[in-house]
Amino acid sequence: MRIRRILAAAIATAALAGLGLTGAATATAAQGAPSDVTPSQCTQGGGTADLMDNTCKGGMYDGQKVD
């Protein structure tokens, strides 16, 4: 009986650890590289589209490339 409880605890721990690794990999893949934004998206996000540098200055898209 004691061995079964220990074995069940070990399996549960391994399963939870596996889920944690999967979740971390998914979160990393979801972030990825920043995508280009339009000048209007930059403005709506609180920034200013600098068309000389093709970047968004300020706001939520700060530093992202403007296409």
C-alpha cells in the first residue's frame, strides 16, 4: 500500500513537470519575433510612426518596424 502511494506521487509529479515544460515551450513559441505594424496601428497604440527610420516610437509598439 505504501509503495503504491509513493509510486502514484512520483507519477503525478512527473506528469505535472511535463505539463510545465510544455507550457513553457508554448509560451516561448507564442511570443516569437515582433511583427511589422502599420502606421495607424502604431498611432492607435499610443506611439508615433517615424517613417524616416520606419519604426514606431513610443506606445505599445515601441521599436517595432513600420511597414
